[in-house]
Amino acid sequence: MKRIGEHRLDTILDQSKLPYYLILAPLLGAVIGLFAVQEDPVLLLIGFFLSVRFIIFNNAKVLPIIIMISVFFADWLSAIGLIPYSFTWLPDLALLIFSMKVVLQQIQEPKRIRTSIDLPLFVFIFWGLISMVLNHQSPFNMFFSLRQMLKFSLMFYLLVYINFDEQFIKRLNKLLIFLIIIQVPTALIKMTVHGRTEFAIGTYANFGGGMTPVLTLFVDSVCLGLYLFHNQNFKYILFMLYFQLFYYACPKRIYPVFAMIVGAFLLLKAGSKQRKKLVPLIPVLILGLALVIYVNPDWGQIFTNPSQTMHWATSYTYQKNDEVTSGRTAVAELVIKTLLKKPLKLLFGFGPGTMTESFSQNKEQLHETLSIYYGLTDFVIISMEYGIIGTLIFLWLLLSVYRMNNTFFIKTRDPYWKALSFGYKGIIFTCLISIFYTPIFRLDLSGFLFWFGGGIIYTMGHQHGIFNNTKQ
């Protein structure tokens, strides 16, 4: 009987993978040599990935873990100088290697899995190609536009095609919970140094509070789902209250408005039977609301002066800066007026990549070209790049994800997955309304969580017989 170590060695030295290793080893040696001579951190990143590729092709489970951890840490660690800037491409390269793994798997055992998002995703990309041709845009600009907006849609398909077992996906969920838990103390400690500013956020970035209300609502949605559909354990409510400290460290004015909208949506979707489970929590919710108003006095205006609340949440967006449009509302108004001037631009936009910062186009060039200084949201970017038709197609894509999840929610009998599916409804809805607030799908963390959620829901639906659209 072979010892465990010998078994692992035989697996690593699998003869069927020998051609890949014979290519990998010289490449790795060349990269190490170039790094030793040039000391280029990009080469260090390439060398790192050539190394882990050896592990990944023997154990695909390593890759989603690498992607998840890099999404939560790479940008921040790079910004504070602990790792080279090139490591911020970690999720992209990991997705690339993941894709290579799936392609090789398809070559060996071909199969086609049809999902409800295939058609809208294809139509959106095809519409982008038409817009690119009509606007004489570079294919590279379109690539960078799609990369920023849809790169984590690859995560959805990779999870579906690799078809990880349920126990491993639950372990991934536990890792995700751990990474989310540590955001709160990290933000609070940062707050003691920087105050309640946009520096007082978690580990996913060094600056920028746009994700604060979004991530908080993600957590609220999942906690509510677990309480209503998994079991009425008070720990889920306590965790929801615990995560409000994350918002406290970096408060954003839109959160109370979004919280009421998303909360009303989820209560509507929960049904009367599940809503009754919240009755015993009314005293706790009142106490929690009183505490939130105490630490954030402006919340009180929601009840005493709703009109002032809306003005407070949007007034700053009408600022101007040296005749350059500044702020979300002002930018949205400018985009609508700009598109209405030219019917062709209204339909097809100015071309993919027009609003996307890349190697060939920096922020200053964007401002000079379109007179926009601040306030880029997904609505603004997609409308300008793909036109109103492209925006509607993208909304069709989001609706397809929601319908897929809703089918799973209705048909699954597993309380754990039904609870997470209900929470995912809140995540989808939060992303939908957030396209008017921030470039939600261009932020690595929110983009990853959205498509990772969709991927595991479809994978579980496929394994449980809810989705069965496989062709060998």
C-alpha cells in the first residue's frame, strides 16, 4: 500500500501532464533569470503564476481560493507598498489560468451547459462589436471595457463547468464569511487613524467608500435570508448588527436610502409567512435603529424630514468644477443630453472603451474628451459606451441572473441553499440600483461577489436537478 506522500507525488508527476511540465519548466527558468537581471515586479508576478500553475492543474480547487483572497487583499497591499502593483492583476491572471483549465477539460471531455445568461451576454458583446465598428474604436479599447465590466462573469462559467462538489463550495462560503468578518475590525482600526473618512474601509482597497453601503447591504441580505429560511437563530441578526460598525467607520449618505429600498424589496419577496418571523425582533430592530440614529444623527431625518433626506443624499452631485461636470446626478444629466443630440449615439453610444481608463487612455484624457471630472457610474459608462440599447441589453442580463436565481429559490428544498438564494436576491437588487450610484460591476469586490453568487447557485441547481441543460 502506497504511503500518502508517494500517492501525492504520483499525482503531481502524472505522465499525461508531462508535455505541459516540459513547457512550463523552461519558461519558469527564463522568467526567473529575467527577474534576476531586470528586477521587474511584473516578471515576479509571471514567475509566481507559472509556479502555481503547476499546482492548479493538479488541483483546480486552489484557484477560486486564490481569486477570492486576491480580491480582498491585492489592491490594498499594493497601495501600501507591501506587494508590487503588478499583483493587482492577480484575479485576472487567475481567471485566465482557470479558463485554460476548463478549455483543456472540454477538449478531453466535451460538454455544453446552457444557462439563462448565455443569450443576453452574447447579445451584449455582439452589440459592443457593432458599436466598436460604427465608432471606429480600437479592439483593445473594447477588450479593456469588457475586462473591467464583465471579467468576473468568467467566474460564473468556470464554477459551472468545473462543477465543484457541494462540500467544497460550502467551504468556500465559510472562507468568504471569514474574509467578510475581518473587514469590520480592519475598518475600525483604520478609523482610529484616519477618522470616519474614505480611508476607514476594509482590506479590499486603501481608499474609497463606494463599497461601504453595497457590502453592508450584501451582508444584511444574506443574514436576513439565513434567519428567515434556514433557522431563526438570533446570531444572524447579531451579525447583521455587528456589520453596521463597518458602515459606521466610513458612513455614506446613500446607505439609509438604499437600506429602506432593499429592505422593502426583500420583505415583499419573503412572503407573509416568513415576515411573521420578524415580529419577535421588532424590539431589537427599534433598539438597533435608535443606536444607529444616535451614532449617525442624520439618519433621524429619514423620519422627520424625508424630502430633506433626499436633498441631502443628492445635492452635492450638482457641483461644478471649472466648467467640468462633477457628481453623479450632474454627470447623468450631461450624458442623457449628449446622447439625445445624436440619434446614432443614443442607440450605439460612443463605442466600448470611451469611458474606460486603460493603458492607452488615462483619466485626464477622459476628462478632456467628455468634460467629466467625477461621478462615473455604471449607468453613465454603459450608456456612453454602448448606447441606450446596450444599457437595456445589460439590464436584460441582470434580469436573467435574477430569474435563474428565483427559479432555484422556488424549486430547492434545501433550507441552507434557499436561504442563500434569498440573500442573493438582495445582492442582485442592490447591484441593480447601485448602477446609478457607483461603477458597481467594475469594482473587483462587488463584481466578484455578484458572479460568484450566481455561479454557486447555478452549480447547486445543476447538481440538484433544478437546471439540467447539459449536452455531451
